[in-house]
Amino acid sequence: MKILIQNGRVINPATGFDEICDVALAAGRVLAIKNIAPEFHPNRTIDAAGCIVAPGLVDLCARLREPGHEHEGMLESEMAAAVAGGVTSVVCPPDTEPVLDEPGLVEMLKMRAEKLHQARVFPLGALTRNLQGEVLTEMVELTEAGCVGFGQADVPLSSPLVLQRALQYAATFGYSVWLRPQDRHLGTGVAASGALATRLGLAGVPVAAETIALHTTIELLRSLPSARAGQAGARVHISRLSSAAGVELVRRAKSDGLAISCDVSINSLHLTDLDIGYFDSRAHLQPPLRQARDREALRAALADGTIDALVSDHAPVRGDAKTLPFAESEPGATGLELLLSLALKWGADSGLGLARSLAVLTSAPAQVLGHALGTLQTSCGQLVQGGVADLCIFDPQAEWAVQPAALRSQGKHTPFEFAVSGMRLPGRVRCTIVGGHVAYEAA
């Protein structure tokens, strides 16, 4: 399929390219940007006048609910949600059922995703068998099956010794370890510790639950011979940072040259514990929403690069699991279709340009994935000649209201349904192209 995209504003955050021009696609690759050969004869022409033509978005945290939780989300529905949100690459945590701790399960998931011809799926393998925190998985075999890193999802490790051995093992082969920092004993609550949780009588999760786990991880990483950035060895990615204190620990670790990166969810970037309101289970999330000072620190850290990427933290939840009392409801919210708009809103609120707003969704998360992407490494998250043809075309002037029933995800619950009540989000995806074929097109 040969596609010609005309008259769009082409932005590649990785190189700073920003110009109104045409883009030619052929054989799944970007054939040319700006200077289109006269002999190029497309099968299809897309008029992108007034729209942004950007690299496809890379989401580092989205639960797809297969295998094992199909009642909350089918791979078909969540992949449809991804491309409707302009997301062309998705990293999924290993907490499926069964857990992604066997090569056959990883291969099956990737095969199912490839048959849909929508977004690319990059699974994380379980760091320990069945996520029980005791025995390490066979990382080499899981990597060969297609895993891009190893983590525990939301299941904290209770033993620093197991984490130390995992980092040493990963360092031997240059693998990445993905962790959400949460102390197993302090992190058992359902809301952030503070005045609101006390007033509502909800069990709190103190900031120390995050910082203690971060201290442990950083010190164990520091102890590795190859801990310095730029050297072969283990890398640690901190998933869904939630506190101002956590930001400072990561900032210090980066300034010391440690091979560490991190991301923040759209929920923590925009909301606070006050958005729980009167026990609204749509705001029951992991990590829990914290206070305004934490939110502002996260927003500033994403702007200055301390936080590398913005993630949807997509976790579709079935309807009856959210109608329970707050503490008994299932944490999670849909987010794939909101990711682009909430990044644009953050960028506008922070006075940043479009390129910076898009970088945290494209080139920066692709860099976190690094060499695990193989042949995609040099062009994932970028829009360059010869690169893979994963593109997102969106109208930056279009606005829309969050209407759960209209979301393509099987999960319809989102805190932004009430958080943006009376407001409209910026940016609407018009077309998503994956591997040179149109995976989504707005009606």
C-alpha cells in the first residue's frame, strides 16, 4: 500500500523537525518527507490540512486483559481503543492470568496481537514465577519469546535479596527491570494518606511506601558494577511515580549517573485525592491519587525531563467491580483513548510547545524501550525517512467531552468523566497508521 499524506504539519520531536509538508509511505516504511518524487503514485491520498502528522504514540503501561480477564477487556476491544487514541505501540504488564512467566504465553499473546493488524504489543515478562517474589523466571527464554523487560506489575517484592539477584541476573544480559515502587507492608491502603483519607475513613498509603521501595531499588542498582548510564548492564524503569519525594529520589539518582528512567500516569498528572469526592470509585486507582503538591511536582518533573514518559495506565474494569463501596471496588481506569488529549492539556497548561507535549508520548518512551525493540529501535517513536510507518494524525483544534459509552475500550470507567465535567479536552485523532496501513480512521 502506497499512501500520500498531504498538507499536514509534520512534527518529529526527536529531531525538532516541524514543517507543513507531505509524507509518502510505501511497504510499511516512510519513503519520503517533504521532497516527494514525481514518479510516486499512491494508492491512497490523505488530506491532513489543519492536522498534526506525528509519530505513533508509545504507551509504556496498558493492561490488555488477555489472557484470563476477558470479562474486563478483549484484545480486540483494547487494541481498537489504542489505535483510536493514536497509540501504535503498547507495553503490557505481566499480571495476566496465567501470569506471563512462560515463553509460550508470551508468544501466544504476540501472535494474537499481530493477527489483529492494529497496535504493536510489547509484553513485559514476570520478574518472578507467578509474581510470587520468590523464584526468578527464565529471563533469557522470555526475551527470546518477545519480552522487552521484566517486572512485577503492582505486586511488590518483599525481599531485597530477590531484587538484588534479579538486578544481577538482568545486568548479565543487559535486560531492563520495571518496578512500581511500593513497600509491601505500607502499601496496603486504598487512598493516599492525608486529611481526605482520614475524613473518609479510608486506609491510607503513605508517601513512605513509595520512597522506601525507591531507596531500596536505587541502592541495589548503585551496588552493581555496571550501574552507570551508558554501560552494559541492568536498567531500572520506575513505573507510575506518584509523589514529590519520589521525584527527588529519581532526580538525584539520574544526576549520579545511574541507569534509571521513570514514567507518570495521566491520572497522577492531572488529578489529586480531592477528586475522590464522596467515595467515587472511579478515582480508586493504583498508585493512589495524592495531594496537589505531589501533582505539581510530577508535572514539573515531566516538563524538565526528570520523568521520561507519560503513560495511560490503562486498566479496564468491569462495571460491577466499580459499583462496590470504594475500598472494595477494583482499582483501575480506562486511559488509552485519553492519553493524547491529556498530554496536550498538560503541555498547554505548562506553556510548552507541541513538540515537547508529543515527545513524552513518542521519542522518550521509545528510548526507554531501547535495544529491546530490535529492528524498530532506530525509528520507533520517530517520523523519519526510512523509518517504520507508524503515524498519528490528529486535529489539535478539535475538542471533545469524555463520554464513557463512546469509548472503544471494554472498560468504560474513567475519573475524567467527572473531573472534566463541563470541560472539553483538546485534540482528536483523525487517522492512525501502523506499519503502513490505516488501522483507524475517524468517521
